[in-house]
Amino acid sequence: MTLILKALLFLLLFIGKECLERRYFTQEPPEKIPGTTTCTDGWLPFEGSCYMFGQTAFDFTEAENFCRQNNSHLIHVESSGENEFIKDHLKQLQLRNWWIGMSDELIEGTWIWFDTKEYVHFSDWYPGQDQTTTEDCAIFWLPLAFKWADYSCLGNFYPICERRGTVCGAQLELVG
């Protein structure tokens, strides 16, 4: 086996097919390659996660089940960067409201991620929306430029599913 073939085999095993393809067989600028998140099946990548924007409206529980059928969960927004990335993408899609994977059903005003039961630490609520007593689920609300709103879990909105992506490591160079 030649040295180059051995090196390519090592790279394929070490960094994975998607990372290898992005790193060595695309026209992407090199500065965009290190730390790149890759996703399969047309999911949108961002900082270690992959997102799918559903095309069918569901109530909250059905939306979570839809995501689980796609090996994911309703979106967990955990930073302002992630929030802005998602909102920028939502502005490009059809005009809709979108589910966020959290609820305050157990204790009003105490928001937890529905699938993990962990507390939510980042938020982007429209003023007063996080304390609505008759509504227990959260959405990206179109009329408020996709600020978050408290809404009934029985509403029919579109899911944003999230799953872990493959993160390519630092730039590797073939020597020789």
C-alpha cells in the first residue's frame, strides 16, 4: 500500500467521511474548514448541532414525537449566537411560528427542556411572555420578529428538530 493511500485511509478513519470530503474535496475556503459541523440528510449545521425545520404543523407533544422519529428532539436554544442563527434562518422560511423544546408545565415560570428535564438558562422572551399562566409551551413567534412567546401546548406549529452533528477537528496536513 502506498504512503498516500495509507494516509487517506488513516484520515478517513480518524476524522470521518464527511469531514474528509469537506476538508479535501470541496471548494470551501480553508479558514471555514477547522471546527466545521457536518450534518447528513439535508440538516442545517451550526456549532456542533444539526437542525431540521419541519414542514407539517403539530401540537407540542406531536412535534416532539416527530423529532424523536428523526433521531432528534425539539430545539434547545442555549446561547444568543444559536438563537440569532435560528432566527436568521426562520426569516428566510415561510411565515410561521415554530416550537421550542421547553415547557413550564410543572412549575409556572420555571422553564425546563421537555426531553431532559434540565433547567433552561438562556432565553429571548418578548417582555411578559414567560409568565403567562394558562400557557405552558414556547414558540418562536412570527409577529414579534421571532422573539419567544409562551403559548398553549395544544397549538399547531412547526417543529425545529435538533441533533448532534459531526464536528471536524483542526486542520490536518498531509506531509510527504
